[in-house]
Amino acid sequence: MNEKVVVVDYGGQYTHLIARRCRELGVYAEITPQDHVLELDSSPIKGVILSGGPRTADESDLGHPFATNLETLTNANIPVLGICFGHQLLAIACGAELAVGGNPEYGSTPISIISRDSILRGLSDGQRVWMSHSDQVISVPDSVEILATSRDGHVAAFVDNDNKRYGVQFHPEVFHTANGNSVLRSFLRNVCGFKEEWAPEDVIGDVIKEIRELVSDGKVLMGTSGGVDSTVAAVLIKEAIGDRLYCVFVDNGLLRDGEAEEVRELFLKMDFKHFEVVDAKEEFLTNLDGIENPEEKRRVIADTFIRVFERKAKELESEHGRFDFLGQGTIYPDRVESAATGKATSVIKSHHNVRLPDWMKLRLVEPLRDLYKDEVRQVGLNLGIPKHMIQRQPFPGPSLAIRIGGPVNEEQLSILRHADRILQEELRKEPFYQSIWQSFCVLLPVRSVGVMGDERTYDQAIAIRIVESQDAMTASVSTPPWEKLLDIAARIANEVKGINRVVYDLTSKPPGTIEWY
């Protein structure tokens, strides 16, 4: 079992980014809910990080399970690092004083380093860090050493050396804190004592073993889309149980040009014995008829998707016997944005592959539920999956339905498919294509006046979205050559009937999401 650092989730927006940064530094990290009592006997924990959170820390937070965990960690001489809310929580536990509200620090903030002989050794003079809080630690007991201060002498970092407790008011895990990874590295390597480097492919053997133990001699019905996540998950399950995996590809009528044929061909080439294609286009489009709200679209698609699977399961059961498990390619960001990782986490958007309804009788097998996208890709390459499949851009489970503003129908889908095909054709010609995380078109629910061939038009608009990211938790706008964007816009306006205007989306995540709807 891997030695690991545990990140306690207090509902902060960056909780999973903390875990992601630890993994980048070669240390295996897991996230646990704030109400979970740590058990050191059954888990090789070498360090604990308390995440940020959206509320004020107070004395009530020092009760069970926090007190139990802190006592356990102290007795075992295991270090603890608190970030933002976690910093304040640890400070109170050490006997510090907290001022509630009235002391906001948001965004880039300068701090003064008092002592670098600790986890701040990698930071520089005049260091700017990323703050996001209104409460503030204003004084600490003599047993606590202040490592850095912000304005008015507020405590920006501290250490209680006797108990190996560290706190930083800022967020070292975000890109905006220059050299922030040095803080995490110092804590993990120098304080916790992690030596060996962990890599995503290290989990392959454990995941395959877990699948075998879970499924035993049962059979798995696996939803496959041809995307990176479901493909890697399917290969892992196949490695674990062989031909007792039955892959089902649902053609929901919301896919890109030629996608169903491409997926079928690829899975057959990878020697999947049981690969079923279900044509459910009419059912999905009928159920989506007239629906404009994106969350309602997701709900309808989710319900339809699961019902199609249940019907197919019954059909396959009559031929091959009972199924007890449903395989899915759920990854960490899916669970984060669906608030499936902690009670304090906010729901950003729902996903069809988490929180199945009560009537769904199949148990879940989710081999990738604790991995991020780039980690999934690395695992896939180590499993021998063709590189061109591993490098495919992410595609949302609800498919093109959530790239259409307004109702979904065949005409709108045809327009969007045509525009998106042009975008991909043009981008694939460029060397920067490999640096793109996601590129797609969005059909907007607006019409504007245009002129084509001396005639007035009143047609729809396409928005182009191109972003760069590592794990979909954050994303920055891609900046392709202006000439290339002009060429793409001209082709779409000239070749796609029903479009007379093309715009480019300049919004990063946050404040936006990668998808529009």
C-alpha cells in the first residue's frame, strides 16, 4: 500500500487542487471528508493537509472528529499543514486568537517572510501570494513561531514545532502564488519525510486487484463512449475480469460526425469480445424535445441513458446471465463538480455518471474515480492503449446537447456538427493542437443580422471555445494565431447554412466553466 498524504476536505474550492499538486510532486494524495476519523493502523499516512473552506473557524470545530484526529496525529508524530480555513483551525487549536470578518485579503497579496528555516524556504523577498479570506489570525501563543506576516502584522504563516503543526493563510497550491509548490514540497519531503516518487501508473496493479475483489465471479456491464476516461476504465476492467466485461456503446444521436463508427472500430481492434452498440437516437431526441434549461437537459439525458442501459442489461441477462455491476469512467473532477467528495462542497453542475437514482439496481465499478485526466492518460499509455485514443480531447457525457443553447433537434445538431467539424479540421493542421485541452463550437440561442451576396440574413451565431488545462479544475483561454481564427470563422460562416456570425470565447475557468451549458 502506498504511503500517502491525506487532504481533509472542508469545502474549499481548491481542495482537489491541493491533492493534485501533491501528486505532481510525486506524493500519493487522497481526500477525506471533514467528518471522517483517521485510522492510522490501517493506512500508511505520513502527513495531513487541512483544506480551505467557505466558513468561519470557531471553537465548535475543535470537537469530534477534529480533536480525535489531531490527538491521533500528534501521538503518532505525524505533521499537519493547514491552508486558509485549515490554517485558522490549526491556529485556534494551538491557542491563537482569530478576528472574524473585517480583515479581507483577496487576490495577489504581499507577505513578509520572517523565517525561511521551515516550509517557506523556497519563497523570496517581497513574495506575493494568493489570498482568499476575510477572517484573520491576529495573535499566537509563545509556543507558536510566526513565519510570515501580511498587512498590519497579521499572521500569514506559523509553525508549532513541538507538535509539527504548520499553517499558511495563503494558497500555495494555486498558480498565482509564485513558487507555491516549494511550500508543499518542503512540507511533504522535509517535514513528512516522503522519499520515493509516486506515479499514476503505480495504481494499475492495485486497481486491477480491487476490481477482481469487488466483482469476484460476477459480470460487468460497461458504458463506453470512446473517450479517454471510459476507454481506460474499460481496459482496466477487462484486464481484471476478461470476457466477463460487456461493453455497451449508446448512440444517443447527440454525437459528433462519424463518432459511433469510429468507437466501434477501435474497441474491436482492442479485442473486446463483447461490444454492443445501442441505437437510441430517437428516444433521446424525443425526451429532449422542447427543453431549453441545461440542467434539465442533463437530467433528461441521465435518466434516458440509465434506462437504456437497464433495458440492455435485461436483454443481455437473458442471453448471458445476471449482471451485478455497471462500469463507468468517472474521474475526480466529475465527482468534484457534482459535490460527491464532501458534505461541504458546492454543486457546480450535475453529471450523468454520478449519484445514480435509487431504482438503478447495478452496483458501480469506477476504476478512475480518484484520478485526474492527465493521470488517466498516463495510465492508458502504460496499458498499451493506442496513443491517438489517449490524446482525444474530453467530450461531455451529455454530448452536443449542452453545446446548444435552447431546444435540441436534428436541424440544430446538424448545424453544430458541421461547424465543429470545420473547427477540428483547421486546428489539427497546427502544431499547437497538442497543447489544447478542449476545442469546440457552441450554438448560441440568438440571431443577428448579416449580409451575404448583397442579401440580408437573419441567422444564428457560433461561439468558438478553445482552452488549455492540466486537469479541468482550472483552464486558461488558448491564444491561437489571429489569422487562424479568422480563417476558421470565415469557413464556418461561408459553409454552414444557418450561421452568419462567429465569436471567440475569452473566458477562463474560473470564473466560467469549460462547457457553456
